[in-house]
Amino acid sequence: MDIQGKAQFQKEVLEAKELIMADFWASWCGPCKMVSPILDEIEKDYIAKMKLVKINVDENEELAREYEVMSIPTIIFFKDGKQVDQIIGARSKTEFKEKIDTLL
């Protein structure tokens, strides 16, 4: 799901009860393009346990600033509306899954 603005972010991420994987990315970012299909696969693997949202930093600069996203891709994990962890940079599917498993 692509997030457009703070109101949607509030509803889909901060008010969610399940684990949320928020991918801060940009269309011009090479590593973001590498990670995106991996994250889509992971979302399918964990369909009943977590949700993936994508935040384009060029379209949501305020959110990127608020969460201090300095490099992309940055994946921030939220649980019960609170930031619980993050991964900066491209990683393997295994590394993402290991992180998720520790957070569930």
C-alpha cells in the first residue's frame, strides 16, 4: 500500500495493531528498486502477521523528516503505533525475515 500524507500514515501505520513494515523509498533510488520485490515477497509470506506500506520520500517529505530518514531505503518497523526497529539500506530476504521474526 502506498501512503499519501500524514492522515493516511496515521490511520494505516500508527493506528494499526499488527506489525507494520514501512518502506521509505524513492523512484530514483537503485537500492530501493532492488529491495522492493523482496519486500513484496515478504509481505505475501507474512500476510496474516504483518503489513507492508510504502512511503515515497519525495512525495512525503514531512514524514521522512519526522522519522529522520537520511538514507534510503529505510525500513521502519512499527508495532501498536510505536517505532520498534529499523533497517537502513538494501538487505537480503533472509535478513529481513530474521528481523521480522524477532519482532513478531
